Amino acid sequence: MGKELSEMTLEELWELFPIILKEHNPDYKNWYEIEKQKLLSCLDKRDIIRINHIGSTAVKGLIAKPTVDILLEIDNKSDIEQLKNILLHNGWILMWSQNDPCMRMTFNKGYTKEGFSEKVYHLHVRYNDNWNELYFRDYLIEHEEVAKEYGKLKLELIKKYEHNRDGYTDAKSDFILKYTEKAKEEYGDKYNPIK
């Protein structure tokens, strides 16, 4: 029968779910829209401030892990336990959560004991704020040469980090931070809720 995902070590999970990069799939946008509608139908609308498609699958033409990342920003008065339970009852698996220094929860869909499903999602739940992911996404969309450079970096890193998600993520962080800062200079407080 095999172990449940919750019983596996990090190394076993990384082996079962290696980093895979694929050419951009135009269907990512549709996958996002379908999942967004499901979230809107099961969550209390008063809790939802913004929902965005983030990450590389949101950037046309960019090589990416075939995982649709969704940033769900919620009101800071939301009942976190209730929201978490609703998501768990709607097919999401809680991967990670923290309360300090700020509330963050990451859920996924599409991970099975046999490996990835056809459609894979990561849902990042946070309070409404000036999140870097929104700036970085927009910068890549508007600066094709930077998106191409990012794609080349990812292809280099996969050789070393195919079975080490943390290492892969850490190795991209300097590049992401550099262009996030450029984006914030260019876009100002575009996503800042306190303007």
C-alpha cells in the first residue's frame, strides 16, 4: 500500500516529487481560473481581499514547474482555523504554516502517493500586504529578456537540485530579490494595501 505522504521524510517526498521543468502551457491560465472560482465558491467572500496567479506559470513563455501558484490574501480579521478547515475539506493539503513573524500557510493539490497528478497547485494564504511575488511576476511579464535569463538559471539549477526543493528555491533567491527590487522601483507601491 505504501506510506501516506504525511508519513514520508522530506528526502522521500523530494524523491517522489522531483523538480520538473516544462515549456509554458497556455492552459495554466485556465487551471488558475477554475481553481479561483472554486475558492470563491467555498470561502467567505468577506475573508478574501485578493487572489492572484503568481509564479512562473503566470508568465507566458517562461519554462516552469507545472505547478500553478495562487496567492490568496485574506482579511486580518479572518478566522484562520475555519478557513484552514474549509480548504482541507475542499481537497487541499496543508504543507506548511507559521504565525511568526507573519501568518503564512501553504496548501497543495495534486500530490499523491504515486507522484504528481495532471494538475498541481500550491495555494499561498497570507494577510493582505505588499508581497514580492506580485512585483516579480509583473516584472517578468513586462521584461521578456529577464524572463529568459530566469528560465536559463532554472535549467542550470535543476541539474544540481532536481531532488532538493529547498536548495533549488534558495539558489534562485538572489536573482528573484534583485528583480523584485527593480520592480518595486519601477512600479512604486502598486500592491501596497496602505497607500
